[in-house]
Amino acid sequence: MAGKPRVKIPKSVTAGDVITIKTLIKHKMESGQRKDKEGNTIPRDIINKFEASFNGSVVFSADLDPAVSANPYIEFSARVEEAGTFMMKWTDDAGTVTEFSKDIAIKG
Amino acid sequence: MNISRRAWLSTSAAATAAAFFGISGSAIASIEDVEKLISEFGGGATAEAGGPLKLTTPEIAENGNSVPVSVSVESPMTDDDYVESILVMAGDNPSPDIATFHFTPASGVAKASIRMRLAKTQDVFAVAKTNSGKLYKVSNNVKVTIGGCGG
Amino acid sequence: MNRFLAPFAIAASAAVVASVVSMTVFASPADDALVIDGELEMTTRTTSIEGHPLSEVISGWHYRTDDTRTLQQDSFDNPGMLGVEEGEVYWNTVEGTEGKSCATCHDDASVSMAGVGSSYPKWSEKLGKPINVELQINQCRTENMGAEAYKFDKEGQKPLTAYIKHQSQGEPVALNLEEGEMQQWWERGKETYYQRTGQLNLSCATCHEDNNGKYIRADHISQGNVNGFPTYRLKQSNLISLHNRFRGCIRDTRAEYPAAFSDELMGLEVYTTWRGTGLSVETPAVRQ
């Protein structure tokens, strides 16, 4: 189960600026490689997809594999031309989607 | 650090030799897996070593559970000329895939960073693909240390 | 251990230590400054308190690689902060028969919990022994909230402890050993610190006092200060509590390890916290 995500986005930018967005979400990212005390393989359970959209259009996405560390950290860039809303989505193996949105304003 | 064509060839030679002598090691299998993934990713195109693609990894990872990795490609990121995807792979993990990043012109810059798990000291590979089908590849060696003790 | 065998045991353990601790590989703690979010300057090196066997106390932060140290510089990048945020949720969650949350009585933690992380463990008149933050939380839960005590390392114990101690981030560690029988418990902890145990016959001092700066396999041995607990360890990709770390280290000397919150470990917590007097509370620290 994913915990609450953390997203770092500037509050406002100059139109046309390219910003860096940082995200962090709590998740075990169970690789499917570990075994429990009885020797049974602990089933894989990871966040396998991340998607960032701005005003409805996808800006960046990532397909994640079990080699991504627990509590996945994803840093990426986006060019912001206008004010709007960033929507981040994390999807896990069970299909559960965690969403987080943040508004951004244009300076001046 | 770029891998030269010679380096790729010597790796393949080693793989062939190992196969001939019946040595099966997960290390050898993974290099072949990596090459297979690159081939699928690039649609069979030949990858140019390095170029505008940069792969940043630490020389020594304090703990294999969390190793920072960054990829970036110098590109205008316009509708006509942009980086579509970058694939990051491990040469000696139980499974080679680490992550695939997908960009759009709205990304502004073709750049991404994550933290990955490395099972042991190995080469980490990155392959980038542009919208016109150009392919670039790069690899770095990352030493993964075994700690002393403690919990 | 009888007197005849003792010298051999000590020689044998020294040999074991020598084989894993490379006597020729020494690295100075990193020359770097820890400033959180470019604002909060942290004291990570300082003159030790009087009576301390080392002249300078150094935070474990200095013994980690560049990448690990960098993670702690930024509150956003620090994965331990996920635990702190989880703790904040627990802080505000009503639990127990009395219908209270921590916040009901303690309101804003940044005000009410300031100074807790830097001054615990404290003397508990009620228990007749030192009390740490974990046990204080449980005491509040059972006596004031009508809720069940947390089991060791379970549920809200780690996140809440991290959240509470985090409110003292930057404050210098300073225990009051004058209260109650704290001094005796300090003595007891000191004895534990220097007592060799286990098949490997190692004490805390063997590594953390006598060999800090050297490498044990690829681990850069620190002074073993505890000012950053609960700590986010890359190894477990999780917050790790102090008593979990104590138990792990002692287990790795191949000794039977004491129970969490046992008298032995409480004494050790008092003593090791004292050894870090003057260092800033770093919770949540990031370590390997």
C-alpha cells in the first residue's frame, strides 16, 4: 500500500521556465526476490508506473521495475508555459492509483 | 564512462566462451539479457556510444539497497526533435530492468533521477531513444560494498 | 572467563577484529558541514563533555559517503521524513477509551515537544528507572489515552518517536544526570559499553572508541553516537530505532542480545546519549 506522496514543485514560475519536480512516496517495493522465515517467496508488490500530467496532458512518465529502491524517489523536469495543475499518479501492481495534484501560478 | 565497441565485443566473446565450456553464471546471462532489452527497446537500431547521453552513478555505493542514478540527454526537446525514452538496466541483478523514463517535448529537459537497488558490484547501462529513432548508450561500473555489521 | 584463558581470548578477538578491521585503511571523517535546507546549521563536531574518553565528538554523518550525506541535507530528499510525517498523522489520531490523541493534550508538537529529543532519556520517578521517548509514549497511551502500549518497533512507535525527536532537530544533546538515580544508570551503561561479549568478544568500545575511522569490511566505523535515532537506514530502507540497532550490533558480536527496553539497554541508552553531548539532534538521520 502506498503512503502519502511528497511532491516538491515551485509555487510560481516565469512562463517558459523549465522546472525540476521531485517526488517521494512511501512504498515497500517488495521485489519478489525475498523469502520469508518459512522459505516461501514473498510476492512482488511494487509501484510499477508513475505519470505526471499538466492541465490534462502527460508530461513525463516512468515504468518502474523491482530494482527501484523502496520509498521511490523520482525527479524529472517540466516546461511550464501557463498556469495550471500538475497531476501525479502512482500505480501499483494491484492497479491501485495514488494521486496528488498541485497548482502552479505564472509570475508577473 | 562510455563502453567502447571493443569492450562490448570482449564481453560477447567471454559469453560465447562461457557457453562453450558450459559455464552458466547469472553474470553472463544478464549481459545477454541487457543486449536483448536494448535490441527490443531500439527496434534493432545500432546505438551510438555516449553522444549527448550522460549516466551519473556513484563510484562506490554505500548500500546496494539505495543507489542514486541520473540520466540526461542534451536535446532541444521540441516537437520535431526530442528524446522519447531512456532505459536504465543493471548488468548483474536478478533481473536487468531498472526503469524506463518516457519524455515529451513538455518535459523541457530530458532528465530523470531515481534510486535503485543493485545486488552487487556491476555495470549499469543506459540507452536513450529519440523521436527520430536515434539510439545512444552508455555504461558505468558501480561498486557495491558489503557492510561491516550492525542490525 | 577464567584468568588463564583470558589473555588468549583477548588475543583471539584482537586477531578477529584485525582481520576484519583493516589496520592500514583509515579515512578521516568527511570534511563537510551539515546545513538542513540551507538554513539550519547543525553541530556535527564538537569538543566532548568533561570525562569523555575522546577529545572530540563527531556525528556518524561524517563517516558516510557523499551521496548518503547529501540525503540528509534536504528535508524533502531525506526518506526518514516520510516516517516523521507518518508520526504526525499518529500524533493527530484519536485512540483509546478516553477519545484523545497526542494533540488533544500536547497541541502543537513543535512547541510542546521542543527539547524532548535533546534531553531524553530522563529519570522517571514513577518507574524508578530512566525513561526514553518510546516508553514515555507508551506511558501516555496507557495512562492518559486508555490505549494499548505499542509493542517494540510496531505500529506508531517508530514514526511517533521520530516525529517527537524531530521537533528538537538542531538542539544540542544534553542529559540531566543529577536527577534521581541517573548517575547510577550512566555507570551501568558505561560498564555495558566496555564489556566484551559474544563469540567475537567485542565491546562497543572495541569498534567505536578504539577503531573509529577505520573500516570494518566496507563500513566506515563511526564513534557510535546516537543523536540521529530513529535513523533512516539504507540497508532496511526504513526508520530504525536505537534499541533495534543496539540489539543488532550485539547480535553481530555473536552474543545473546538483551531485550529492547531492558535495564541493560536502558543503561546503555543513557550512556551512549551522554557520549554525544553537544551534538545536534539529527532525527531523522540517514545512515547506511
